[in-house]
Amino acid sequence: MHENANSLVVLDFETTGLSPAQGDRAIEIGAVRIENGQVTDKFQALMNPGFRISSFIEQYTGITNQMLAKADSCDEVMDQFANFIGDDNLLAHNASFDKKFLDAELSRIGREYSGQFICSLLVSRRINIDAPNHKLGTLIRYKNIPSDGAFHRALFDAEMTAKLWLAMLNDMEETIDHKFVPFELIQKLSKTTKSNVSKLLAKW
């Protein structure tokens, strides 16, 4: 388990809908491993949920029923992904959504993970105060991060989230007198009100 916030697995799911509790399943996982601020590994796989997906989801993600028919099952892919995660900490943009699906899919196959989960969207709300909103695409433009690809595909979104995350850590490193931002600080920051953020960072 890494102590610094610049070593973790950034992940993104595409899914058949919004709620695993309503029977929705993951249809694609994309992830990048960052170690000491560098991308060192990637994981991407489509997965067959065992039923046809709606035409809305096909259009929204660009993932078709034809593509999924050839893909491995959710169970097989999630088993491989649990191995990929290892004991690393995890990050997603709007993490409550991805964590719901990660937990649901892993519990189906009796696997779990030991890392802590954090959310780049929550952290962005506290440090990118002037951003017009905190959607991933908006923040990528706001931070002038070059992006060439299609949002709503899992690996691209995970790569963009990783770039955004490293840019945000860079901003924080300039505010706190640390070479690296500790993971513990991010966890505290996520729970701090906006008005107390500068106090928290000054104290660190």
C-alpha cells in the first residue's frame, strides 16, 4: 500500500445503467496504474453481462451488443482485474458510482480489495473552486490538458482522470511544503468543507 497520493490505480467503468442493485452490470473496465506520478501499467477489457444492452447505452458508450457478444464474461474479467489491483489504493472520478459497481461485481465472484478508494471529483470541488463544473471533460479543458479520444470509453476516461489527478496533485504540492501529497491528506480533504480547505493545507 503506498502512502503517497501519486501511486494508485485509476479506474473507470462503463455499465448497462446506474445501479447494480437494479440488476445493472459492468460492460467495460479501464484502469491505469500510477506509480510515483508515472503511468506504469494499463488494463482494459469489455465484458459480457449476459443480456442485451439498450440502444441508449450503445449510443452513449459506443459499445455495441455485437462487441459484447465476443467479450469474456463479467466474472472472468473481474477476476483478472482483482489481480491487477493488488493492494493498491483506488481513484475514480465520481468514485461512488465506480465503487458501487466494483463492489457488486467482485462480491459476485467472492473477491475483494484492500486499498482505500478516493474521488477526484470530490477533491476537485475543493481545490478547483473556479471550474464551471466538475465533470471530467470540463475539468480537462479547465486545466488545459490535451485530450484526443472519446469520453465514455473506460480506458480513455481512466487515462484522462489520471492526467487530471496528477495536475491537481501538482497544484497541491505547490500549496503544501511537501514533495509528495500524502494519501491521508487527500482522505481528509475529501471530507473538509470548502471554507476550511486552505486551513487544512496550511497546517499540513
